[in-house]
Amino acid sequence: MKAGADIRGEVLLTLAQLRLATPRQLKALLLPRQQGTDHVRRALRNLLAESPALVGRTNRAQQSYWYCTPAGLAEAAASGELAPTTGRTTGKRIAASKTGLREHGLALVDTVIAFHWAGAADFADWRVEGAHPTPAGNLIPDGVVLLAGGTSAFVEIDRTMSYARLIAKLERYDAYRNAPATGRGNAARPPRSHWQETYAGPHLDRPFPPVLFVFAPAPRRAAPDTREAAFHERARNIGSVNYKLTVATTALPLLTKTGAGNAVWRVVGKGHGEERRTLAALPKAR
């Protein structure tokens, strides 16, 4: 059994990567067989007691939300175990938010946990809010995950966004998918676009990653499955969804109960029924 000191580094890396988490979420990722959160809380207190402190916390309604400080981010980056990303930020602003940003961030962590527990993706193989260039401005997915099979997926969490903004985000994915090639290429390989360089592999044989929407509960909003159905009605008529983009949806309560690797994903587009599929059974974008 790992004690608090033993998981200190893992707690720090996880917070640096996911931006914020509760002790319960950290336990679920790092010590899934542990009964309580005592070891995680001890590690957090150790990190908080450093000078300067490597983590910070915000308390709301008898719950604590933890994040890396700038010193903590620097130590995590110096370990060499974090995927390099530009503009990595602390989760302090999100943890203290009164606008739902914190709940959005926590819903993303719950999604990461659901993938991790199902063996669909390791929690270390997520990148949060990395910028992807398009001619229409940067696309910033809530998360990008490297799946266990070696392919990637984009993940979007929705709690309170309007359907118009969700559709606009989908159109930004279309712009990213269709962005022109950059760089000169060479005799062995033609120029490639950003998504091809990043996700298609060495031989351009991988399709564009699927875009997965996870609808999470939120106060004073329709239930996640109701919002999911309404999103399908609006998104199915976007031309690119039916042939250039694979878009699939689920509700966070279903995802956490059933597991990310099981048949919880409903494909958006004309000709697709109401049935839910596994990640492996999603159609490939052409």
C-alpha cells in the first residue's frame, strides 16, 4: 500500500496534467483499491507544506479542490514525465470560479476516471485544452486522449453551453480537419496539415480522430440525455458530420456507471440509429 509520501510525485503530476481535482478523484486514479482518501490527503498536505507551496486549495461547501501552484508546475515539468505543452496554467482560477468552470473541470476529471477504469485510456495519456491552429482561429478541445489502441480522440464536456455554441465548436473541428497543409514536405512525403502531422501517424493511414461529446449534469439545465438528444437533432444536418467527421455522444452518468469502453456512445449523423456503440465500433472518418 502506498503511503502519502510515496504518491507525492504522482499527485503533483496528476494535478499538473488535469489542472484540478478533489481528493476523491485523486484516490480513484492513484489508489483505486484504497477505502478512504487518507493517503491522498497526506500527500496533498505534504505538497502544501513545501516552501514555496507546490499545491493550493479552495474550499467550498465542505469540499476541497486542489491545484498546482506555479512552483508545483515547475517541479512537475522538471520531472520530465509531463507531456510538453505550451501555456500550461495552474488551476487556481478554475478552482475558485463561481461560474461553473470548476464543475466543468471536475466533469472532465470524472471522464478521465471513466476511461482509466475501463482500460480505454491511461489517465496519463490525456492533454487538457491544447491549442490546435485553424484558419478560423485556434481550436481548443477540452481534452485529447491517446486511446489504448494507439489512436487519439477529441473530448468535449458540456454542462451549460448553448446548442449554438456546441455547433460552432463542431464547425471549428471541421475547419481544423480541412486546414491546408503547412511546411514544404519532401520527395518522400508531401506537405501535411497540423492534424496529419499530429494524429495521422507516419503513413497518413489514420483517419481524423473522433470527436466525443460528454453531456454532464448541471443545475437548472435539462438532464444530460435530454440535451444529448437535442444536440443530435441539430448536429446531424452538418454535412461534414456524415462523411468527414465522426462525432459521438454520451451522458456522464451513463459513462461513469457503464464504462468508457462499453456501448455508451451514440453516433451523430443521418442514417445512424438510436443504438449505442463501443469506442471500437465507431465508424471511421473518411
